[in-house]
Amino acid sequence: MIAPSILSADFAYLAAAADSVEGADWLHVDVMDAHFVPNLTIGPPVVKNLHQATDLPLDCHLMIDDPDRWAAEYAEIGAANVTFHVEAARDAVQTARGIRAGGALAGLSVKPGTPLEPYLEILHEFDTLLVMTVEPGFGGQMFMAEVLPKVRLAREHVRSGHLRLFIEVDGGVSADTIEAAAAAGADVFVAGSAVFGADDPGRAVEALRTQARAAMNV
């Protein structure tokens, strides 16, 4: 599944950007609060309007402080998947349950320096695991292949039957890196500049999907 990130789109024309990737699986929406990360992007009003402007399922990635308070709202206004950072949550399980109660899938994200092992026992409460392949906060960073062992570990648990969840990677995903992520076990790929920086974003989505399918070993 390919989830183009609107962080790399023209914010003055978000509806048009969504239309340009109508063949994508999800539309990735980075919500940043200038506290958990040093950048500031968008919040609930824009997400609500974007939901009304596109049929693509919105994959909201909350890079914010206090997701326990805010995450469920994104489900209630139409997000299909709401992911928050374990590093910012006080009660990740309760927050996940609130998201699900709001009608969305619940996702847990880990930064590159955060080990996955301490959270394996709660992943059954989630539908998505988002492994950051860059430091969160800005687009256009270099892919960090050193975090792929976390993807492999999660895939091993899915294969064993212990977990059922999407394994998503976000950061530096491009034609040069998507095959390594797919071979490690990822099945959802967030791509920003590799899609919206292309002459034909829709064609870029299809090319990335083809590469990922060829490399997957799940």
C-alpha cells in the first residue's frame, strides 16, 4: 500500500494534490504541533475539510504532545487511520481504544531511536505499527536503513500469528529505498517528495507499488 504524504504537496492546493494521487491506497497527513517536533503543520479543521474533498482514506500521523487528549478527535472527523507516538503518550492502550471507538484504525509510531521490544506486548491493541525511518518533523530526510530490524521483528510476530497489523514505514521512502523496506516486511509505504516531486504523481505511486510488490517477502 502506498500512502503519499501531503507534507510534500502544495498546501494551497491540497484537494488538487489528493486528486493527483487518486490511485493511492491512503493519503498520509502529518499533524505537527511545534512541541513534540519543531515544525507546525495542520490540525483538525484542515483534516476535516480534506476528508470532505477526497475519497482517499486519510492516514493521520500525529506528531504531537498529549495524543491521549487529541487522537480520538481525528477519528471522529473522518480519519481512517490515526497514528500517535508512543514517546508522547501517557496511556497508549487507552488512546488506541479511544481511536477505535471513534471509528478509525489505531496506529502506534516509534522514532528511530526507540526500541520496539518494550511495546510488543501492547501491539495487539493496534491496527498499524509505524516505524519512522527518519527523525520525525521534516520531510526530505535521508532514509535510515538501520531501523529496518524493527520492521523485521514486527513482521516475525505477524508471521507467527501473534499479531495482525499493518507495518508502515515513513521517511525517505523512494525508488532507491522502498525495496529494502518491503523486503524487511513493511507493507505500507509513506512517500512524500518521491511522489509529489514527480512530474506525474499518480504514475510515481504506481511505480513505487510495483517495486514494493516485487521485493516483498511476507
